[in-house]
Amino acid sequence: MDSVLAFVIGVVIVAVGLAVSIGLHEIGHLVPAKLFGVKVTQYMIGFGPTIWSRRRGETEYGVKAIPFGGYISMIGMFPPAKGEHAKEDSTGFFRGLVQDARESSAETITPGDEHRAFYLLPVWKRIIVMFGGPFMNLVLGVALFAVLVMGFGPQQVIPTVGSVSECALPATSERTTCAAGDPEAPGAAAGLEPGDVIVSIDDEPIDSWDESTAIIRDHPGEELAMVVERDGEPVELQVTPMLSERYALDENGEVLTDASGEALTVEAGFVGIGPTVARVPQPASEVLPAVGQQISGVAGIIFNLPQRMIDVANAAFGPGERDPNGPLSVVGVGRLAGEVAATDQLEVVDKTAGLVGILASLNIALFVFNLIPLLPLDGGHIAGALWEAIRRGFAKLFRRPDPGPVDLAKLMPITLGVVVVLGAMSALLIYADIVKPVAIF
């Protein structure tokens, strides 16, 4: 019962965090729009039927039933058609879409508010309004990564003895327990104990576990003076690494393999101690690189999205396993949060860090995804504004008439296609997250 409750708590925490992220995203649009004089009629979190709303001034604020997004309604999103296009017949499905978009935009403009239409804003103001939403997600993502990196810190191997082997077994041994006749491990013979912090070996200061490992591996059969800190006091020990079959390591400490994938072994010094893994808080200078790495990862998923979705479909409808680094739906993210909260394989601090990490990654994903230059995403409006600036710049350069605002209503057929594709991908991901969820434990 406790695990079920923990699972629910994890889901609720991420659901609330996602709602806050969406709400702040829309505030990022709302505030600059109002500052620039655009009339905003609605601020909504969610889609579908309205659960609760309240009108403040000219804007209705509310929450809707389907919590998978949000929006603000600004009047005059699309400019009216110019010249002969203003009298076009709306026959034909795609032409009808364009005409309906224009008419819907025009209907939002009430008498006396004609000058407050969104499309009348200068290009730079429209870009600020549309970029404000993703920017809020970026700010929230950076703040959460700051908590994760500086507050909790990433898990690292530290130069503290975590375990001491009683006997010396070759790296390739299938046994994990000692038997009669096995030689005593040098670490145990020297008196090393779990919790000992390695200060120096053979007068060489030790700042990382890899440094201690390198010295031990390079000095088999040689007596080494080791200083450790035990219960706050320095303790001097003498340890003699024995020559033993160990896995070959590269400069990064990774096990080397041959062409067939088999691990390579070498004869090297062995003491028989294992490291401690702990969270080590990092300086503020490490926050932005962590955010940059996350942005790069999300961008990589988006650039390879067709193949990623094929892989998801193959896993959902076949025997394959899901890629743990692949895309997830809201259902998958909630399930992941629940499993992190409910598992008994993590300490409370690690569970908390895991949930913070999920929310941080979600906000970075929202930032990157919304900047895709396609309508109805924010990036589509930004791209349209930039194209308008380019057109007007060339017109001014060559002394041609001002071409006026870019008519994004003409892109409604493409927008419909994007909505259909996004809907199909969401449905596939939700199905996959139900029948073939990503396994992390």
C-alpha cells in the first residue's frame, strides 16, 4: 500500500509541476502582450470544457478539463486579406480553411479595439510575445537544473572506501563469494575499512577514486604507504597490491573490449576495495553546461523524430524494448515519476533529485519543442514575423512598396497537417507508454 501511495504522490508532484510550467509558459505570452497593448480575451490552462474560470477586466482566466497544454487568446492574430484576395470565394476545403481563419480572427476584434490587434504590432514586439512562453520554460528549467546541480549534485565516485573484499578473485571469476584457499585481499590484510577516506598513497595526494586505482594498478608487489581519514582522524597503513587478472581500462576508466565485444584483461595491481558513490554538489558554473547538454539531447530527438517514432511503433506492436532515451508522452512521464517515487532502490534524496530532474527536463523539452518553426507552435509565429522583417527589409532596400504583414492564415492547411501529425504521435506515444513503458529499474 505504501508503494502505491508513493507512486500516486510522484505522479501528482509531476502533474502539478507540469501545470505550473504550462501556466508560466502562458504568462510569458500574456504579460508582454498586455504591456504592448494587445487585447487578450482568454488565459487558459488546458483544453476542452472549462472547469473553472473568472473574468478580470477584459480577460477570462480559467482551467479546462484536458491538462495537456494551454493558450491565451489575442485578438487579430491574422491580418485581413488584401486586394482581390479579400473577395475570394471560400470554395474548396483548403481555401475554406484559410478564409475561416481570417474570419475567426476578424470576429475577435470588437469595435473600438481595431488598433489593439496582434498582427498590427511591430515585428520585434510580436517576436517578444511569442518567445515569452518558451523563455519562461527555459528560465524555469535553468532554475530547476540549478537546484539539481548545485543543491543535490550528480552522483560521482568519491575516494571513500565503500567495500573491502575478504579475498582476491580474478576479474573473470564466476564466483562472488570467498572459498577456502582463496588468498586474502591486500586491503583487508592492511586493515582498510568501509568509510575510510583515502588521503594519499605513497605520498601522492588523492583527489579522486581513479587516481587511487591508477597507483594501485601500476604498483603490484610494492609496499605502499596509504593515509586514510577514519572518524575524522588520519590513519597510516601499509598495503601491498598483489598481481591479479583485472579488466583493461581506457583513460576514462571504461573497460576495453576486443572486436567481438569481449572484455580485455591485464595483469595489474589489486587491493580489493570498492568505491563509494555519492552526490557531489557542483559550482554554479556547471549549471548552464548541464542545461546546454539537455537542450542538445532534446534537439537530437526532434531532428531524428521520424526514426524515433518508428522505433516506438516497432516496440509497441512488436517484441522489442523501448529506448530509455526516446520520446515519452505525458502518460509516460507520469508513470516514470511514479516509479521513481515508489522504488525501494533509491534513497529519499535520490527520489527527490529524480523528480526535480524530470521537471527540469520537461521544461527544457517544452522550450525546445515550442521553438520548432511550424504553426501552431510558437516557433511558427516567430518564423512568420522574421520572414515579414526580411520582406520589408528588402522592400525598403530596393525602394519598393511595403508588402505589409505576412498572411499566416494561408498556412492553415499546413497547420492542420501539423496538428494531425502531432495528434497521431501523441496517441502512439500514449499507447506505447501503456503497453510497453520505458523500464528504468
